[in-house]
Amino acid sequence: MSKEITARSADYSQWYNDLVLKGGLADYSAVKGCMVIKPYGFALWEAMRDVLDRKFKETGHQNAYFPLFIPKSFLSKEAAHIEGFAKECAVVTHYRLKNDPNGGGVVVDPEAKLEEELIVRPTSETIIWNTYKDWIQSYRDLPLLINQWANVVRWEMRTRLFLRTAEFLWQEGHTAHATAEEAVAETTQMLNVYADFAEHYMAVPVVRGVKTANERFAGAVDTYCIEALMQDGKALQAGTSHFLGQNFAKAFNVQFSNKENKLEYVWATSWGVSTRLIGGLIMVHSDDQGLVLPPRIAPLQVVIVPIFKGEEQKANIDAKVNTLIADLKKLGVSVKYDDSDNNRPGWKFAEYEMKGVPVRIAIGARDIENGVAEVARRDNKTKETLPLEGLAQRIQDLLEEIQQNLFNKAKSYRDEHITRVDTFEEFKQVLDGKAGFVSAHWDGTSETEEKIKELTKATIRCIPLNNPQEEGVCILTGKPSKERVLFARAY
Amino acid sequence: MSKEITARSADYSQWYNDLVLKGGLADYSAVKGCMVIKPYGFALWEAMRDVLDRKFKETGHQNAYFPLFIPKSFLSKEAAHIEGFAKECAVVTHYRLKNDPNGGGVVVDPEAKLEEELIVRPTSETIIWNTYKDWIQSYRDLPLLINQWANVVRWEMRTRLFLRTAEFLWQEGHTAHATAEEAVAETTQMLNVYADFAEHYMAVPVVRGVKTANERFAGAVDTYCIEALMQDGKALQAGTSHFLGQNFAKAFNVQFSNKENKLEYVWATSWGVSTRLIGGLIMVHSDDQGLVLPPRIAPLQVVIVPIFKGEEQKANIDAKVNTLIADLKKLGVSVKYDDSDNNRPGWKFAEYEMKGVPVRIAIGARDIENGVAEVARRDNKTKETLPLEGLAQRIQDLLEEIQQNLFNKAKSYRDEHITRVDTFEEFKQVLDGKAGFVSAHWDGTSETEEKIKELTKATIRCIPLNNPQEEGVCILTGKPSKERVLFARAY
């Protein structure tokens, strides 16, 4: 089997695909635009999901489940929303197949046409707010803090594994509040939950900011986001949290009686992250030898490979390894002992390197005599010979070092790739050179933003939170500006 | 608010709906046949899912995720399969909406018609076996042991919350093996996993058996099942595990080279349980006061309600309760302290009774003086006054007693409702009387089975595993029979 990976410098996009496919994360499927998430990729998603789910519950949210299908008329009730999603949705029109009487095989039964078409959810605001109408009567029913883990479908023409697929997995939080202030507080709280998750678990540094009107979610008053930087200098939106104002409450007539017994429309938020995060994770840390996964979410943290000739050597190694495994498990470290004889140690080394397992331990007969093992780090490819005595604790510490190192490395890269420019010439030079985020003044209009996008393919990724105020002039129009915003080419 | 529940004796079906709706488990949705699973119901599903997922992983399975959509032609490749699912499937025919140029609002864009229709998965054998074709080449790739947690859609005309909905949540295991023996062993292993889960977690006794040809899964060689008995004497199929032979391997041309380097078709199994289990759980244990949930899967095991007048009494109670809560949490018991002042204690008692919380602890000012608390069991409605000293441990033991009691009670009921009959007259009498399972001889033909169903609405639920062999004659035709089978009217 060929496990050769295209180098980043040769073809970044092919490098990415190689990692996803050969690393065993996902596969193409027979359905255009839809992917198969393979066991290793799904284990990674489960690890990420479990951390997020715990954080959602710690902040008072409960999970629920709403229908996959949305009546067409619901989608149309919020004007910006239908505008945003109509062009890319899967439409169910019939509910039965039958045998073609003319011998054409199995065909759609024209008599089983739905009265109203159903849309496979691209997001669930409409069906959820239609439900909340029945659940919310009084201020006592608020806040309503609900999250859903689900599959959604957006009919994309050009797809990339994890980054952009017709069907993807995600979570969508949908909350209802009595006041605008509370809803805004929720929106920023969840943005911070995402940022904390990205930085402390995925080891991916992110910029927290707010989107411009052009890049806002269809139906939102404000869209907050976290933006990450990939190794090719392109940005990736890693999570969004929307303040929806009263738009959906008005569209679905969701009112509550306040403490003064007056009817008011409810204030809303929604927030989500998806399997797209996996694409970002890959592109931030991995290298030309394969995936590099941060220990806190790696499906497997440690692999142990024995090197031996004959049963006697094997038995000696097994005895020591079994103790080590028990010690590691006691410390909560996930570990696999790969003593299969199908493959040679060198093949195994390459395989686990490809899969991004953070720590590899190799133990040979001579090592046993010396009471040591060879410990190799995936992140910086260093190796050390360490005593078996106390090794489990050392490994646990090492995993934490690796986690920190990955974050620090990614943060240095990201920080080196935020460039302040004051002219459009410099702006273009940076984009075509080192790329990354470009911090520049902009006149605040959608027209200028679109013009810059047209000329450079760069979009405003966000206006950073707590952005310093500074007098300046727009790089394109020369009109006055009060703050810099972050531009980048993006996924 | 009215939390009145219809009595089982008055209208069993209405009693069931009352429990689901007023117990906060699920709600109807705006989409015909689809339900909303509310937070309390979803927490119950999560508890069930977590146990099952652990058991699947312990038996060597990994999770993965396959596309929601299945090309129409795939569904047609296995003859029995398309026959079984064609009549009830949601068909996606278009991928875009647009504004009607004639002012008819948002309509399906006729130019965005799919070349081939996509079916929303009713089950995933076809898309998965089409994928396995690329994953399996050699005997070294086998067994392949994969599970998927997913939503599926079967277009049902008459729906019941949890029991029969157009969309439902489930897991589907799909495994590939080198030999028929291994695949059969997997099929029965997973049947036993389901039975163990039903009995030890849901406290629902089940009969393990095999389906007759009439009741087999569309595409299976053999369908194994677990069957449970509801309080109205009707049976409910609670899980199925299918030995698929080489049917799907042949339909999708999945072959492997064996150790002798010869090509063979792969042997398959699939197995699943769904949110339907929640319907069964409700109907086995609950009573006219509300839900009764077994402690091992109850989202909340213990609720504590303070009874006080004034802040000073409250503070005294709080102090003791905080210690108790800490002790319970240390033992892994989930507990909620409901000290909200929105509702009176009596209202709270009724509410948690409705929700089936296994243990309720009430503590008043006098109790604190005496160092005791009142502990009420949901299952048998008994109350005891117990010392606060050592109470957490006592509660933990009590939860185990409740778990056992629920199982024993359900098992006694079930065992009393298995009736052996030898004539068709008796058969009908039992069905129209105490109902339950009827153990009777049958001549082994599909015609007789269908005739009996037509005459009585009873179906053969299963041929129990390890069924004693016994000479007899068919209750309908008088033809010879070698074993009894279990009939029942069923959900």
C-alpha cells in the first residue's frame, strides 16, 4: 500500500486530501458532495463533541431533537433566511416509489406527491421557533437554553472533505431570552466557549470578532465568530454565534408575558460548530509525514510497538508493557499495544506517524535489559530513551507538553501572519506573499468590502472584539476609518 | 396547568400520550409524522445511548457515519430490500428553490432537478455495502465491525409518539465477516447485548427469538429479535439483529481473497434499536400517576424538596441538604435540589411523580431537628422516615432495590401473560381476554400465519431461542407441528 503524502510545498490542497484519505479520517461517497466519516475520523469527532457537550451542559443548556424536515413555507417566513438558504437546499417532493408499469424499474410514484414540499434542514431556526411558540408563554419559561446535535444539508456544488460537504454534522444551540441584553450575553458566552475549546483542546489559536453585514448569518442582527489561520495563510471560520434579535420571534409570533403582564417578543440566539472543525484542525498542525493531533482530543494518545525476535523476547516485553499499560490507564491515558505480526515495526512507525498519534513508545529486548524505552513525540519528531520506572507519569506530563507546544507553535505562526498595512499596494503584496490576516482600515461600507473581494479574493474575516480605536483611512477609498479590521482569503 | 392523566383502564392509548406529552418527553411537530424530542426525553435517550455505545465498543465495534441520502438505484439492488422500503420513503428530487416569477412565492426550481432521485435513508445497508466494497479486499480486512448512530425516515401514515414516527433516531450496526459461522455468532452476540441492556438497564424482561419468514427484515436470511410485553397485553419488538447471509455482498459485489487467495463473497449482519425503546419503557413500568423510570437510565435519580417557613428554616435545611448532595454525588447518584419558590411542595411532589424520578426526599424544619428525612419511592409509592446519618449510602442501595423491583414486577406480569393454548377457540379467548403472549402450535407455513393474523390480528412474535421441541398440531389447520411459537397482538 502506498502511504506517500504529497508535500505541502508541492500541492497544499492535495496534501490535505492525502491526509484525510490516507489518515483514515473520511472517504468520498457514492452520493455527490456527501462524505463517509471513517471510524478514526468519527472517534476524533466524538472526542471533540464530548468536550463541547460537557461545556454546553455546564453553561445550563439541555439537548433536544427537532425534525429533519422543514415545511417550505417555514423557511420563507424570515426574509433574509430564505434568501440565504433557498439556493442550496435538498427538497423532498414525494413519499413513495413504485415499479414502473412500463418496465422502467423503480420510479417515483407521481400519486405520492406531498401537498407541501419539505426541505432537509440546512439549519433549524424556523422549525425550532415554530415549536418554541408552544413552549413559551411567560417570563417564567425563559431563558430557554437548548442545543441539538444533528446532520444538516446545504447543497454545495464544489465540495471538500470536512471543509465543505453537502451533508455535515454539527451542533446548533437555539436560545430564547426575555431581554436583548441577556441574549447578547448568551451570544458572547457561547463564542467564548468555542474559543476556549479551540484553544485549549484543539490547540488552535483563534481571533474572536464580529462579522460585517455582508458576512452575517441569514437572519441575524449580529454574527460573532472565531477565526483561525491555516498553514497556507488562509483563514477558516471555526464557529459562529448569532444574536438574532427578535427576527425569528416576529416571524413565528413568539411572545411572552413579562412581569408587568405585557406581551413582548422573545429575543433569540443561535450558535454552531460543525465537522468543518476537523478540516481546520488538520490544516493547523499536520505536516508532510501525516496528521498531528493534539493529545486532549486525539482518539489514541499513545501507541506501544514491541521490537523482538522470537517468543521469549516477546514474552519479556509483554510483561513490562502490560504493567506500563495498566499504569497509563490509571492516569486516564488512552494507549494501544500494537503487537500484531502482520507488519514490521518500521511500517507501524510510519502508520502511527500518519495517524498523528502524539506519543510512540518502542521497546526492544535490549531496552528491557536496560530498563528503558524509546519515546518519540509526533509533534517535533524528537526521541528520548527514558527509564521504564515512572514512565507512565512522564508520558502523562509529556502529553501536556505536546499540547502546549502545538498551541504555542500555531500561535507563533498565526501572530507572525497578522500584518498591518496602510496602502492597497501593500495589502495585495501581503496577500500574494506570506498571506495570513491583514489588518487594515476600511471605510465601513459593503460596497468597498465587495470591491476589495472582487479585486483580491480577500474578505473581512471579522472586526476583532475589543478592537483598539485608531484614526486612519480606508486602503481602497481613502475615506476616514476609526478602526482596523482583519482581512484574509478564506476557506 | 392541568397535569391530569387519563387512567390506563379508561383509555390506554390516551394514557400513553398523556405520559409522553405531560411528562415532557416529546411533542408533536409541524411536520406530519415527525416528533420533537424534548430535553427530558432526550436526556433519557442519551442515558440509554451511552450504555449501548459502551457495550458496542466493549464488543469491538467502532462508530462511523455514512450519508443521509441513498441513490434510488442502490435501494433497488437487493430485491427484497426495495420491496420492503419503496412504499414508505422520502424522495429528494430537487436541490434548489427560487422565487416564482409569477408571484407564487418560493417554489421548487424546475431547472434544479436531480439526475437521479435520492432517498432519505430508511436504513443504510445499501450505501454502507457500496462503501465496504472499497474497504474490503482481503481476509485481513475482516471482520469489519461498525456502528452508526443516525436519524432514519420511513414514511408512516399512522404515527404514535416514539412508537411509530416518520423520522426516528436509532443505531444501526453493520458488520462484515469471512464466514457464515462468524456472522451468525455476531448476530446472536448483538441480540444478547440488546437483551442484557433491556433487562439490566431498562428493567424490561424480553423473550429472545427468531422471526418467521413473514416478519423478517427485507433482505435478511434470519432476523433475531427481543420481544417485550406491555401492560395492555400487547407485544413490542424492542430490537432486531439480522443475519444477512451474502445478499448484500452479492448485490454490491463485495468479495475478499481468503487465506487460500481465492475470492469469496463477504458475510454480513446488521442490528438496530431505536427511540421506539422509549415507548416500550414507558408502557412497561408507568402508572396512572405518571412515568416510572428505572434508576439506571433515569435522567434524574433523586430529587430533594425542602419544606419550610422563612429564611431561617430554609438556611438550616440548606446546610444539611448540601452535605447530602455532596455525599450522593460522590456515590455517582444524580440529584436535584428543588428549592425554587415558584411552586409549593405538593405541586413539586406531583411534578416529579409525573416525571418518574425514582426517589424523592422531603426535608422539613422538624426533620432537621430529629435528624431525619422522608424518603418516597416512585415505584411502589412507599415512604419511610430515615436518619440523615448514612442516608446517601442508603439511597444508593435503595436505587438498586428499585431497579430490581421494577424488573421483577415486569417479569411476573410478563410470565403470567404467557398462556399455552391448544385450540383456536382458546387462542381467541386469550387474545380477547388477558391477552399477552400465546404459546401455540403452528404448521410452519406463511399462509397459516397470515390467516391467523387476518382472523385475530395476532402475529407470530418469534420462535424463542432454545425452544423445547414438542409434538403437537397447528391450532388452525391441525397439521403436525414440532414446537410452539409465541403469538401476540403487537405494536
